[in-house]
Amino acid sequence: MKHIDIYEVLNKREIAGSEVTVCGWVRTFRDSAQVSFLELSDGTSFRRLQVVIDKTALTVDPECTKLGASVRVKGNVVKAFKGEGNELNALSVELLGKCPAEYPIQKKRTTLEFLRTIPHLRLRTNTFAAVFRVRSVAAQAIHRFFHERRFYYMNTPLITASDCEGAGEMFRVTTQPWNASYATEEEYYKNDFFGVKAGLSVSGQLEGEIAATALGKIYTFGPSFRAENSNTTRHLAEFWHVEPEVAFAELPDVIELAEELLKYLIRAVLDECPDEMAFFDSFVEKGLIEKLTQVANADFAVCEYTEAVGILKKENARFQFPVEWGCDLQSEHEKFLTEQVFKRPVFVIDYPKEIKSFYMKQNQDGKTVAAADLLVPGIGEIIGGSEREADREKLVAAMRERKMDMSAYEQYLALRTFGSVPHGGFGLGFERFVMYVTGMENIRDVALLPRWTKNIL
Ligand code: ATP
Ligand code: MN
């Protein structure tokens, strides 16, 4: 279909004076005696294109003026009568698809809860269209960030036999009939597609380490799956995961990389999505742009877990789950630290080994591991990372303590046998990042078709 993007019509100065064809959906219609106005959106820009219809010269099919209808308009581009940019004086308006009055996206703002029930149409609203334009810009920026730094983009398998960290959180992959019955679990899996228990990957990290210990610096950016029962505003069953892994790196290097990435992404979104960000600032989170600008320019805090627990214990009265050394930090604790104590993003490092994964580097104290979680205001944990245990004996000991099945990790252990190197990396939840920069409060509103327990719309 020969036509040009509304973005170009609005923004290209030199286009004024020429005749163009645009396509889009009707967002508003106003009528007066002599002229009527259609506002069109084709998704390419936050701002809509105003189409001016001179009623003395042109008769338009009333179906073309209904909210949600799709049309093709030929017209002359002129400088907008009011405001910046261009508008279009219509020469013809042609109906592409009509839209009945039951169209659920009406002019007045509907609730996010309601829109969640119509995920297939909610992208036609300003809010959701803006979220997904920002999401796309952020995704491109992730690839750019790593590419500029010579990180190689790896695609790790989504089907895996190793239950990395998510004991109980792994979706099973099976081709066995629903009523298959076997005397033992072993027999069941023996007859299954892979001959062993398989599932959807909760993280590409273990495979990422294979690549990093050969290519030096790698990252993955793909989906991870977690059968979490937690019905929270921060968890999805399927989310996108950015996981860099770096050879010849220790914990401070991992922290530096995470901070650099987050700042880079914030700047990219602020630079490339000014209209969207202004909208979020006005209607979703007041002061968002100011907050993000500060974050992009400030040093993030670093705080040892032990120190964090000391701070939190004094505040135990305010928490639903009181804090003790050794406990995992809950979202309420994470938010308190970043929002009330540090008032900026903070890395909490050196967690007790019992609450972290087997592969994290064991610290000298014998009690903690070289982990670093990045906590940000409004969300809590956005990044989880660590230096990995590079010493084979120590790693084997940690696996034994956890009664892990060593045979499933032979490849992983081999990386520690043949030229082992200090290395580390982290996982950034992409949807959590999109929430953070848009101010959206529910992760279900930043994924196209979000999946969570009992929800696969
Ligand atoms: P949480 O404690 O919030 O569940 P986690 O400790 O399980 O997070 P990691 O295993 O370290 O998280 O995963 C790395 C990152 O992936 C997290 O910091 C978060 O941003 C993101 N993430 C983890 N689980 C989910 C999920 N279910 N939905 C969306 N993002 C997630
Ligand atoms: Mn989790």
C-alpha cells in the first residue's frame, strides 16, 4: 500500500507543500459547519495527525469518522494551524475497515484493569502504544550497548535438562500423553521425547558461561520461563531476560557493567522517546523524567547484605516479614532500602550462601557469596548478578551440599577443569526495566500478551 508514515508527515519540515497518502485509525472526530477534523494514528508516532476536511469540497463516508475505523487519506501537507508540525488538508478519505460502536477503546480513559481483559486491543490506546514503543527502543539500545563493547550475542537453548536455579519453578516439556502411567518417574522420562526430564529454561546463564569462557564477552537476550506461583505485579511466567556473561571479571566488574548498562538504556529512552516520556511524566508518574535523569547521572550505592540487614532490623516494626541475618530480602525490604535509605539505585552484595545459587563465588568468610542484586525505587530487584565460582573443588562442594545431580552438570564443571577463569554476569528482567522507565506499576502492562498463573489470554 503506497503511503507514508504519520511520523514523517508530522515531523519532516520539507514535506510541507506536497501531496501524500497516509493510513491510520481514527482517534477523534470533530465536526463544524464548514470543516471537520479527523485525528489519525498509525502507530509510528505518539502524536496524531490532524486531517482537515473542507466540507464544501469533499463529502466523506460517515463510516470514516467513527472511532477506531481504519482509513486511507490523500491530502496536502500544510504547517499546522495550531501548534508544531504539519497537518493534512484532505483530498480524499477512503474507508479501509469500519468500526462498530461497541469498540471497547473509547475516548475517555478506561482503567488498566479493564484494558488487561482486552490485550488484543489495548495497544490502540496512548498508554500502551507508548509502552511498546519505549520497549522496542530499549531493546534496540540493549543490542547497541553490547555490540559497541564487543559483546557477542548468543542464543542459548530454551529447552533444557538442567534445572539451573529454579527448583520447582521450571515448566516441564513433555510429549507424553496426559494419562501416561509408569511405575517410576525414571521410566516416565525414559519414554519421553528427550529420554530425560526436560523443561523450559529459567535462565541462559549456565550456557552463557560456555560462550563467555571462549568468546570473552557475551550476552543473551531472550525469554525465560518461570512457573512462579507468586501472583505479584513484578512476576510473569514468561519474561525477557538480558544476561551478559564476562570472562576475566570479578564482582566489581559485574557491578560496573550493570550500572553502565542501566544508565545507557535510560539515556537512550529519554533521547529517543521524548513524546512518550513526556506523556508518562504527566499521566503515569509525576517527576519521572527528572528522576531518570538524576539516576543516569548519579553513582549507584553499594551496600553489603550484612550492613543492609543491620539497617533493616532497626525498622522491623514496619515490615510484614521481620528481618534476620540469613533471611532472603523481601520486596518490602528491597523497596525500603532503595526508596527510604539510599534514595537511589543500590547494589546489595555478599549475600549469605544459603539463600543464593550454587554457582556463586564463595567469599573468604565462608558464609557469604559474591552476589550483587540491583534494587531500584518503585520496583525492588531489577538485576540479579554474581561472580561465578571458578574453583572446581569449591563448586563441587557447594553442589554436594545442595544434593545436586552432578551428572547433569558435567559440561558446566568442565569449564572449571580446562583453563578456568574468574568470570561473572547478571540477569536483567527486561519487563522490570520497562516498568521502571515508563512508571507503569504492573508488569502485566508492559508485555504484549502477559502470561501468569491461570492467565494465557
Ligand atoms: P525475584 O526475587 O524478584 O523473584 P529472582 O531472584 O528470582 O527475582 P533472578 O533469578 O536473579 O531473579 O533473575 C534475574 C532478573 O530477572 C531479576 O532481577 C528480575 O529482574 C528478573 N525476573 C526474575 N523473575 C522474573 C519473573 N518471574 N518475571 C519477570 N522478571 C523476572
Ligand atoms: Mn524469582
